[in-house]
Amino acid sequence: MTKVFLIPGLGADTRLYKNIVLPEVFERLLVDWIAPDTLDTLTTYAQKLVKQYNIQSGDIAIGDSLGGMIAVEIAKQVKLQKVILISSIKTADEAPWYFKLFQKVPVYKPIPASIMTKVGFMVKPVFGNMSTEDLTIFQSMLANSSPVFLKWAMHAVLYFNNMEPISNLFHIIGDKDQVFPWKKIKDPTAIIKGGTHIMVFDRAGEINKLLADILQQP
């Protein structure tokens, strides 16, 4: 049975994939965040996940947002069978304009890490409309996130610098994603009409069909 590792996004945990269903022939493995070292990059952090979860050649990684970037970094270290990105970017040139702005003016640095878990009120305007139930879950995920991890990840994401093509990579993006605009994405596998940055919640039916098709491709 092929192992499929599902990696969540920034400010989220494995509950992000509560509506994602894979074909029965695949083993569904949820990845929890581990504590980063201060000097970790996305590359070195990906190395730690490979070791922690014993990710091996022939496995599959699915990553949402930050999880997608880490899936890319894992694929540069382990020969994965497939890499599937949802609401994410695969190369630095797909990053939105504000990445360079925050690199030059790192306004996030002075913010105490503890405050980053208390901005649940910003979820809906930034990520898009969602049901009351999904909003409650997402706010809970953010509130329960490690402040240290959030602070580290925010910096690491801004300096994601991959420009290496990844083989067997599939990319699903929504045309209403305000975090990673779809027009910046090169050759997406699928564009979900009306899909926002949290479409893994509210458009899971469409995503599940796409995943089933991708996973069962030879």
C-alpha cells in the first residue's frame, strides 16, 4: 500500500484534511508539525520531517500552502512517486508581490510570537468566506499552534527560494485564492473556480475527485 503523507499549512494542523478522502488503496498519513530550530530553513526542516516520519522513495506527499512548499523540499531529498500541491507555490517566482515587501520591511519580526495565535478574527477576510463550523475549526487550529513555530514559519516561507523543477508534481489552485494568486502559478494541473485559500475545507468534494485521478495515474 502506497503511503501518502498529508502536510498542513501555516497556522493549521492535521484537522485541515478532515474532509479529504483518498482511494482505499492508499495509506493516509497525517503529518504533525515538529519544533524547528531557530536557524532552520524550509530545506532543513523538510529533512527533519523525512527522518521523523521515515518518508521514503516511492511515497507520495500532499501539501497545502506552507505544506506544499515543504513537500517540494522533501521531493528534492527523496524520490517521491508524486507531489501534490494545494493552494501553494512550487517555485520562488510564483510567490506574490508582498513576499519581497516583507523581506525588505519585516514588520512581522517585532510582533510577539504569542500574539500570532490570537488573530483568528483575520482568518475570514484573509483566507476567504467559510462556514461557521469551518471558521471555528480554523480559529481553534490557529489558537492551538505553537507561537514559536508560527514565528519561525512566517520567516522561512518568505525566503522559500526553490527554482528547481520537481518531477511528477501536480498543482491545484483556486481562482479566488488571495494568498497565492492563481495567475502567478505556472502550468497548474487544475484551477478550481471560486476556490479560496481554504478550499481544502469547503471544496473538498472537487479536490477529492482530482486527488483520486492524480493518485491513480500510472
